[in-house]
Amino acid sequence: MSPQNTYQVRFKLHPDPSHPGGYILQYERIGDITHIDSPLKSVFRSLVQLEGAFLKAGLYLHSFDSSDTGRDVRPDPEQDYEVTNKMMRDLGFDIPD
């Protein structure tokens, strides 16, 4: 098994107009010369499903070193996340092996 390369992304979360209470997650690769948003998207029917996908991918949306009651489970649109292709697949994106 070869080590996976990591890269930086910034997630964008939008309400899903076809599912009340649902969300559409998209991302932009940080560091790309073009800075083009990815056409790929992942759909979640609830914030619970979204949080579960981030936990499965090993991406934590909260700081565990202090109490942070003001944040919810949504990814921070101003934060860059270091990911692998496997993590992105765990989030529901159709990333090839």
C-alpha cells in the first residue's frame, strides 16, 4: 500500500433546495494555480449525517482543547483542511482511486 498524498481544500456548504434540512457540500483545492471550484458535490440530508461523514473521514470540525459552544458541525468556510483522496471519498465525493 503506497502512502497517500495530501492536499488542502476549503469546503463550501449550501442548503439543499430539494431536501429541507439537507445540505450540499462542495470544495475548492487550495494551492492550485487556477483556483477553480470542483464540480463534484456531496449531498447530506441532515447535519447529523454531515458530522458523521466528517468523523468517518477523520476530519474534526471542533477544537477539543477548550469548550466551544458557539460552533456547530458545519465546516468553517475560512479554514483549509488537509485531506487525502480516501478522506474525500469518505465524505461522498466521487474521487478515483
